[in-house]
Amino acid sequence: MAALRPDDPATADVLRDTFGRLRAEVGRVIVGQDETISLVLAALLARGHALLVGVPGLAKTLLVRTLADALALDFNRVQFTPDLMPSDITGTEILEDDTTTGRRVFTFVKGPLFANVVLADEINRTPPKTQAALLEAMQERHVTAAGQRHDLPPPFFVLATQNPIEQEGTYPLPEAQLDRFMFSLWLDYPSLDEERAIVRGTTGQPGAAVQPVVERDELLVFQDFVRALPASDHVVDYAVRLARATRPSDDAPEATRRYLRYGAGPRASQFLVLGAKALAALDGRLTPLPDDVRRVALPVLRHRIVPGFNAEAEGLRPDDLLAQIMASVRA
């Protein structure tokens, strides 16, 4: 560990081997969802956040809990409910007696956001004012209470879950909140063999506990290493053109002009490059390829585009539209 440096190319092999063991450890509990796990790890390496969308019972919460155990990091879960207040997650100031001076002073009591991995469970079940409390934390890595700034412990990683079916009593995430998430990951049903393995593994004796694989300081070095990876002008240009192709304009692809009201902002271009760098690092490579950009394009862009009436009338999903747009942008 002491020899790891973010500017040392040899760190690539250590990162690949370490995260291979991490993926295997998570795989002892989570059956299937291999691409989702890889992209969650990529978001972690890129210092991003991820939104997990799927019907109940697909192990969204279990995946986050297992990952936190395998990372040896502080973990807090927040169950988002309609009565949750911003101070319930960020923290609040309370009035206490100072035994040394006899005076009463305000003391800040940290909320559950002060952890390395935070699970925002069913994030769309809380009102917008509480959702907005996450904006500063996710972007700036600190919270402000009573005019005082309180830094969050690095690394800071938010994983939120959302049920796409049941909408009664929910509050759609505003665009500003969605834009804070690097990836929007859609979890699908397991295959027949995977579901058999899930049933066998969860209806018998419990397995061994997940063992920590990555320490905090080691993860911070890996995150710095991913940031330091060079991306060629060709890869950066492709990522920028891909993001810009989602914005309606006279020179946009036909699918964009016909079906989209709004496209992805510059943060999408940044996340496309960072996600490609993280995937390259997970494979032990020292530079990302256009294929890496394509691999992260759907999870980066699907929650950043706003379909118009024509798309809704024809029943086209964001992924359908993005597939058409991506086909029109050459790498």
C-alpha cells in the first residue's frame, strides 16, 4: 500500500487486481448484474454517484450494502419518506451546556450524510426540499448549517435507489438533482439460471460474511490515479460530440430534432470521459478508448435528456432515442 502512487503506471495492475477481488467478493452475494456492478465500481473510481432504478426485489439495497462491506468504509442508509426533513440527513445544531464555562453553546450534530458510502433508499419518496439538501453534498462534498461549512469525509459516494413502477406518493427528481448522478443504472430481472442460483443461495444456510478488500487510503489513491489517466483528443472529441448530439439544434441528428426537447449539458461530456477512464483502469489499461465511451453512454445520458411529445406519442424510451443518436455519431 505504501508504494502506491497515482502517478505510477504500475498502479494500474494493482487497481485491476484489487477491483477484480472486490468484484468477486460482491459476486458471492449478488448473483448476476455483472454490468451494473462494473459501472457502480466505475462511478466509485471516478468520484461520481449512481442512481439504481429497478422494480422491488432486484437486490438494489443489498448491492449497496455488500459493496460498502467489501470496501471497509463508513456506511449509512437513509430511508427517504414524505416526512423526512433536510436536517434529518445533513445534521442540525443543538443547544448544549458547556461544563467548563457554564455557558450554553450551539453544537453541530452530524447527520447520516457524514459517511463514505450513503444509501439514499427510495429517494423519490421525499419532498423536493429534502431532495435539494443532497445537491450541495453531492457536488461540493460539504454541507452548510447555520452559515458554517462542514466537509464530508472522503471518499464520499451516494448510491440512490428508485422504484420505476409505483408512483403514488412520490416526487419526481428535478433535473438539477438527476444531473448530480454520474450514472442512471436500470436493473433488469435475472435470467432463469441466475434466479435459480438466487433461490438456492437465499433459502439455505447463510454464507460467510463479506470480507473487506479495499481500504480507504488505497481507494483514494486509485481515484487520483483514474483522474490522472490521459485521454486522447480523439476520445475527448467523441465524448463531446456525443453529448452535444442530444441537444436540439439545426445540425443535430434527426432523432434529436424530432423527439427531444432538451439534451445533456456539459457535465455529461465530463462524465463520459471520466467513466471511460474508470473502465480502462478496471481493465488495467492506461488510456480509455472510444468503446469505453460507448459503454457508459446510456447510463450517463439516459437521465439527462427530456423527450418531447412525439417520443411519448410513439412510445419511445430514452434508451431507444439514444441508440438512434449514437448510431449517427461516428467515433
